[in-house]
Amino acid sequence: MRAKKVKWMRLRIYITGICFFLAFIVVFLRAYQLQILEASHLSSLAARGYTGELTFTTQRGTIYDRHGEELALSVKVSSIYGYPKKIVNSGKAAAMLSRALSVDRAALLERLRSSRSFVWIKRKVTPEEIRRVEALGIPGIEFTEESRRYYPCVETVAHVVGFASQDNKGLEGIELQYNGYLEGREATLSRIHDALGRPLLFDGPTMERQGPFNLVLTLDKDISYKAQKSLRQAVERSGAVSGICIVMRPQTGEILAMAVVPEFNPNVFWLHKPYEWRNRAVTDCFEPGSTLKAFLLAAALQEGVVTPETVLDCERGEITVADYVIHDGKAYGRLPVSDIIKYSSNIGAIKIGRRLGAERFNEYLQRLGFGERSGIDFPGERRGPLKSMKHASVLDQNTLFFGQGLSVSPLQLTMAFGAIANGGRLMRPYLVKSILDQEGKTVREFYPHTRRRVISQETARKVEAILRGVVEKDGTAPRAAIQGYTVAGKTGTAQKVDPIEKTYSNKKYVAYFGGFAPSESPEIAILVALDEPKDTPYGGVVAAPVFRDVGGWTLNHLNVAPSVSTVLARRGLIVPAAYERGSGMEEKGPARGFDVPGLVPDVKGLGVREVLKKARVLGLRVIVKGSGLAVKQSPTAGLPVRSDTLLVVTFQPPC
């Protein structure tokens, strides 16, 4: 009996030992799983309960115009945030905050009742809103400083500069295109907090990205303002849907102004509709209409199929092409090529085009940049469709000659006019001159780039001479003439296609005027386009006055001397032969140093001794400011000299 009892006790000990051993194995395996296999995951999960990260972005880089005027900058503003776990009565707090900040109460209440330890109440608020919230004294509501983007020019240059988001990310325009350069340093701050979300300890910030850099644009703020104002007035007068005005330096491709209507304020961009943000000068495409005749002329002269004196029959204003009747505005008979362009005859353009051939003309259009992107440093550029003429119908081939059957952007059209102005070179347009670091040192610079030569200088001179006739009294755009300067350009009135009827509309047009001045030595090329002007849709009536207004102001702003030929003509004098086009003088550069008796000379770039010598010969009194080379003078060169005229010249040492 005793032996049996001992045996049973041993069995129980073995069973108990095995159970303890199995339990130990289970505990060991579970510990191995938690401490070894899932240690990293569980550690981070636990850390999330008492640690957090706050990301701060420093100010974005500043955007300047070509003269150092600020177009976009960052300013310090306050933001309001909260700790939901510290707010005792979230319903009451939401009601009070919604009244003080004019925000939706329901959305605010949802945030305050969330399980998150940190929520934004309202970012980048006004000082008055800060004072109202401080007066409420709600526990768990705190304040911090952030960087906000500010655009001092408001609507002016808005479509070029674009705007940035609340989180300082570029969303449109240059802000988007150069976001990588403009973005500020991004700092991540680690913190430890208690169960109520109250901060206990902060680690030092970790810098994740360097920057920011500043941008210097090719834009001129003052020219941009003038272009925006004149364009706005033209759109209002004509009742147009939208308008575009581009001012460009034809020798370099620098964009001086790019105005667009409808306008928007980038400081409150969310109050405007997305279509108002669009830079139509780059993103929209229209048929060019009769502006294309300028490039038809250039191609025909370059190929030698016509001369300016070639006479063609304009069929008394009516011609049949593939069972379609094409009309002219007036019943012209036989006209020389120069007058065909001057009066903008469609039938005359067809006669020129037939001599050139549609395929050859299409090749010239491609070389002028139509059908491809210009390469401008701006997002969203469209290339516009340019159909091949190899298998095109007879009607399509003939209508191409006066600007139907293809689409171009206003920027493409501007650069094509610039190619005629600068002697036949197609330039790449650009908007950024240089990128600077925070110390003002240049880290990257952009230079003019010639994409290709399109026509010869001789052909360009011939085209320019003919385009000057367009702005004469009996041309299609006398309203584009700028007093004191020679102007060359071309009008266009393009029918729009009705999307429902799939035919050309008799009510909707795009009115153009594109040109350059002074024509003998172009300093600026300007394109004006008005979309769907009411009543009078003609480019020579609604677009040409904008060219005159903006062009005249810009030439004076740039201190461009008046054209000698126009000044002398007004004074009843004979234009010197050396200054006439075709003398070869333009090969050496603009003849701005030519001294005309009775007119103020151009002394810029001369030394003090040379200026005094020239003034003595002309009988002028001079006031000298500074030393070095002349950089500024008053009055402007080319103005009449009176007995009391005093020439004030500012000199600076050469860089």
C-alpha cells in the first residue's frame, strides 16, 4: 500500500514538472516572439503613443523682377493648433472658435473630437483673429509662427509667377516650375509627450533638405503693370471673353511682360476659379488668321518665288476653290505683293501661296516654331496641331495660306514675329535670368539661345519694310502706329470653330495684332490677342490700340531713342541716306549714335570727355554726375534742343 502511494506521488510530480516545463516553453516562445521577432514593430508602436514629429518648412525663396523688385516673398504669420485631449468641452470650444475664426463648426468639432494628439485649428491667420482666440482662453489651444507666401503685385504678373499652397509647395507658374529651387529647408522636430498630449521633451531639429534659392526673372514689373492695365481696358471696351499681351525682346527671347485677362489675385487664389489661374499665353491655342500672311511673305521672299513688286490678280475679291467661294473684305484687282500684305487680301495670299506650294510653306511654319513647344521654362505649354500638307485637300492647302487649318499659341506667334524682327533667328523664350543663393551669389544663369535660323537677314529686312505699310494710314492697322517710332506688324481676325456645328462661326473671332518697334532696330516685339470681342472683331481696331499704348510706354521706359526717320519727317527734314534701311548700317548695330542737328544726342556708353566734346559741338550745357561711362541721360536722345535745354548725364564705373 505504501509502495503504491509513493508511486502515485512520483507520477504527480512528473506530471506537474511536465506542465511547468510546457508552460515555461510557451512563455519562452512568446517572449522570444515579442522580444526578438516583433521587437522593432512593437517598439515603434509603443513609441508612437508618447512621441511625435512636427515638420516645419522655412521661408521659400524670393522671386524678383529683372530690376530686383519683389514679385513673391515669404512673410511670418501665426497659425492656431490644438491638443484635443486637453480640451474639456469640445462642443463649446468648437462653437466659440467657429465664431471667432469664421470657420465651419461641424468640421472643427470633428477635429477636436478626433483621437489625434495634435490638430490644426486654422493656419496663417490675421492678427485680429489671434487676438479674438487669445481672449477666449481655451485650454489646449496654442499658437505658432509659420511662413506665408505674399504677392505684392497682386494681379500683375500673377499668371507668370503663379502661387504656392498653404504648405509652401508651388502649385502654378514659376512657383511650380522652380519649386525645387524655391522650397525652403524642411526641419523635423521630435518630441515626447504624456497621455494627454502635453509635450515633455524636444529633440533638436533634423534638416532634411537645403535651400532656398531666389529667382531673378526677365519680367519688368512696370512694363507688366502697363500691359495688364491696357489689356484689361481693351477687354472691357470690346466685351471680349479674354485677352493676352506678350512683350518680348526679339534679340534675346527674354519675356518682359505676359499679361492675361481674366485676372486673379494669387494671395487669395482659392477665391478664383481654376480656369482663371491658367496662363492662356502658353496653354491656349487658336488659329492665327491673317497674321500668318507675314510668315507666308517671308517664306515666299526667301524662296524667291515673288518679290515685293510682283503684281498678282486678286480676282475682284472672289475666288472659287474646290467648290467653295473665298471672299476678300474688299474687291481688289491687281495688287503688288507689298499691298497684298498691307491690305491683308486672302485671295492675294492664295496666289502667293500657290507659287510657294503648301508643303514648302508648311516646312517654313515648322522652322518658325509652329507645331512644337518653344522650350519656355514654364509648365503646361502646348505645341498646337500643325497638319502635314502632303495628303491635305486642295481646300486645306489654300486656306492654310491665310491662317486657317492650324492652331498656334500666342507665345509661338510672338516668337515668330521676333524671328523677323531680329534678322531671321528663332529664339528660345525664357522667364528666369538667374538663380541666387541666400547671400546673393549666382548659382545658375540663363542666356539667350538661338534655336535655328529661319530666313536670311536680307529677307527679314524686306519683310520688315512691307510690314511697316500695315500701320500706315491706308493699311489695316493705323491705330498701332507709335508716335516717334517706326512700327512693323500684321493684323489678324481669325474665325473660331463652332464646336456644335463643326463649322466656322460667323460670330466668334480672335482679334490679333503682332509687331515690333522701332522697326529699323527692334527693341521689343509685342503680340496682342483678344478672344471673342463683341461688335467689332477686327485686330486692327481692338488689338492694335493695345500695341500702341503698351509699345509707346515701353519704349520710353527702356529709354529707346525715337526713330530718326520719323523725327526728321515731322520736322520736314530729309532722312540721311546712311540711316535708310538697306545701307548696311544695321549690320553694325543700331545707329543710335547718329547726331542730328537740333536734336539731343544719344551719349550713353561714352566717357565724360567724349560727352563734353559732343555737347560743345552741339551747343549744349551739361551737368555731369559721377564718373566712368554714361548710363543715363535727361532729356532723352532725339528730343528737340531748345535754348534752355540742359543735358544731365549720370556716369558709373564699368563693371
